Amino acid sequence: MVQLTLKGSKGEKVKGLKVLPALFTHLPIYLLTNLANYDIVFQEVPGEVTLALNLSGCRNACQGCHSPHLQGDTGDELTEHVLQDLLNTYGNAITCVCFMGGDHAPDEVLRLAKFVREYTTTSTQPHKTAWYSGKSELYENAQLHFDYIKLGNYIETLGGLNSSTTNQRFYQITNQTMIDMTNRFLTK
């Protein structure tokens, strides 16, 4: 088991993050992850030019969701081949690949993030990886495959990452330490 440290935005140690076990680590099967669409974005991961992969099949059903079209099973299967084509197309024009959703198939998201890391280590600029999860708990071993993780479902009355009352948290992961970077999203 990997030791994980959680730090607040001012470097203080924080307690209370739960870790969910990976769902199917003992089975050689994966739930499918469908790619509904993708875009190059600049806000989702501060300081990064991000290829955001919008994954369909979300089961969180957050009231006021800004992407309700992702609740259905739409799009085509996101495979290593599809990812490889996207990475070859955008190359070093992007610095990060972010999986937006995929909570219904966390093992598949972890596997694909690992693929991105392994595939881009041969490039002149390895790509970072991020995951926007609607769960409030971290999936087991997620910190091994991601540089950034957003946790927390959307609660309309609390707002998103740019709200001072949000329940969501955005972490940067460095050396098995999760640093809360949520304050970088707050609007003044």
C-alpha cells in the first residue's frame, strides 16, 4: 500500500480523505468507457493546456449538472488506439490529458491514464494526467496515475470549483502528496 499525504493550500497536513478500493482489480475485464467528445481547454487544470476527454455514462445525476448529456451512454469506446491518435494529433501542443468523468468505470480510467503516461514518456514533453471525478473519495491507487484530481459531486447550492462554498476539491499530486489547489479556481 502506498502512503498518501494530504495537504491544504497553505501546506498544512489535512485528515479525512477516504480511499475507495479499485472495483475490479481481481478481474481481467473492464467496463467500457465511452468518449462523448473532447476539446482543448485552459481552465480545468490551472497552468496546463489540457485535452479534456468528456466521458459518458455518468451515474452521479447531480442536480443542476452543466453536462447532463454525459449521463447517457453516448459516443464511441475510448481505447488505447483512440488515445494514441489524439496524442499524436495534438502532440506537444497539449501538456495534460484530463478524463472528465468515468466514475462508473474507475479501473478503465486508471488503465487509460497509465497508458497516457507510458506513451508520452517517449515524447519530448511527457503529458500530465488529470481526473475530474464526481466522487468524494479517492479511488485506490489513483494517486499513482494522476498529477491532478478533482473530487466531489456538484451540489448546486454550494457551486462549482469557482465558489468559496463548494464541496469540490482540486488536488495536485506530487511525490504521493495531495496538495489542495482549489483556491486557484476562486473568482474574486
